[in-house]
Amino acid sequence: MSIAAAPELHIIAPTLLGPLPRGTLPAHAEIPRLTALETLLTRGYLSRCARYNEPNAVMAELLGLEPLPMGPVALLGAGGKPGDGYWFRAAPIHLRPDRDRLLLLAGGHLRPRADEAQALLSEFNAFFQEDGLELVRQGGEWFLRAPSAPAIETQPLERVAGHNMAEHLPTGPQASAWIAFLNEAQMLLHSSVVNQQREARGELPINGLWIWGGGKLPQRIGRSTIDAVYADTAEARGVARLLGIEPRPAAGRLSQISAAGGATLAVWPRAQEALVQGDIDQWWRALARFEDDWAEEAPVALRTGSWRAVHLYPGSGQRWRITAAALRRFWRRRRPLARWIKEEA
């Protein structure tokens, strides 16, 4: 296949370049040199747009969709049936007092065992049954069904994790009622015997619930230029299924992706998963893995004509378009990784 006829590959890798929490970025001299990634960033064609900050917005745009409610879409991706219900994405969290703040911690290290999750969901659903609220678990993920569409705006978990929860609470006409609900859920979960057992084992208690992305599954969808989706995240798999594309398992490296007839989308969430857990060391390890498994393989795939272009969306309001011709811009002196990684403002 000629390069001109080759399809394009879009890689969404949220927080690949941060932003890191304030004060966690080491001195420039201590930041490793990842030469393959530095070359892609220096020689690729860079464009900036506010929507590139949100991975889900990028994904919806690539697939020809309007912004989507990720609650029901993720439920579809996890193997559930949203029907015509109003669904939020939900997550078990740990709330930790920190001077005058209440830090929200989340991620894999808080994921309950199946028996723990069942106990917590049963307690929750019995308590909130009269309110018409139902917490369900599907494919290891949590979702909250509401009896009607509430007039609130919510913030996604990845934006809140590691931060003061009070700065990210729901807003809107019905915000006060839903903040009261979150407080009730916090007290209910805090008193659960599940948490007593977790603490006895030296594990963090699950003493809160976070919800976001509420809505109903859209009935009318757009027309996608993407022919294949490689992803394990519930959101990406749900968006693919909404368009009639059966998603493939996430690729471990670029060379595991086969070129389809049209463009291909790959979602690589490892960096974001590390930051949601507040594990900076794991984030650096994820960056090193991206260097080995993606950045080093991209030039080979471009030069051999497997892909006409590779687009990289690191979730920082930026997009890089990398082509074989771009890689030949040798006069663009490679800039160190420290130039690209950001801290929170």
C-alpha cells in the first residue's frame, strides 16, 4: 500500500504530558530523556484547541458525534443495557481530610472485591430505594440510575481525583439536593462493615461516591470516519458500539494495530490511570512504556507506509500530527521532554 493510500491512526493518551500536581515535577536535569517521544513532539505538526483537553470530546469528534453523556455510553461499553434510563458514571472513592481540604482519592487501589462491591451496592440500594436511585455494577464499573434528569453539572473523576472535592461539587439549579445526596452516601458508606474489614486489613476505606456524565443514551448518531477502535475503557467501547463498531481489545503497542480500510482509533489510558490514583512514580513508568511501545514504533510504521499519519492527543489542549515527511524535518532540533511536560496552574 502506498503512503498516500494508507489510513491514519489516532492515539488518545490522556495526561501523557500532564498536567502533574503542583510541586511534583522534578528539576529539568532529573527528567529522563525519551528521545523517540521528543522527536515526535518536536518534528510533528502541532495544533491547539480547547476541546483537545477532554479525551471524550476528542473521541466524539473523531467518530462524528455531538458531545455524549458518558454515563449511559460507558454502561453500554461495559456490556450493560442503558435502555431509556438516565444514568451517571459512578466510582467508589476515599475522602481524606488534609488541613482545610477534603482530598478525593480514587483508582485501582480502591477497587473493591466482588463480594465487597455487592455488599456496598445492596446497602446503598436499600437505603435510597424510596428516592428511586439505583447503584449497579457492570463489567467491574459502577453506574447510578436516577429516576429523572436532574438539573446539575458534574465534573469527571479524572479532573477531581487528588484534589479538594469542595471545589468540584455539582453545580446548577438542583445542586444543593445532589450535594446533600453525596453527603448521605458518604455517611452510609463510612459506616459499612465492609470498610471496617478493609481498615482491619490495612486498606483504605471506601467512604464516598462520585458521580458524573449523566444522561440518556442518544438515539440518533453521526457518521464516523473511524473504521476500527482499539480500547478497553468503557467509554471508548461504548462510543464504538453506539456506531455499530465492535471494539477490539486495547493494543499494548503500536505494532499490534492492523490498518483497517479507514482511520483507526486507539485509546491508551495508562498515564491517566496513574494520575487518578495519585501515583506519580507509576505515571513516569507509563511514560517510559509509551516511549518503548508507541513512540519508537511510530517512525517505522510511517516510513514503511503502514500509516499515512499518526495523530497524538495527550489531553493537554494539543494535538500532534506526525507524518514521514514531518520526521525528515531534521533542522528542528529535538527539545527535551522537560519542555513538554506541564504542571497544574
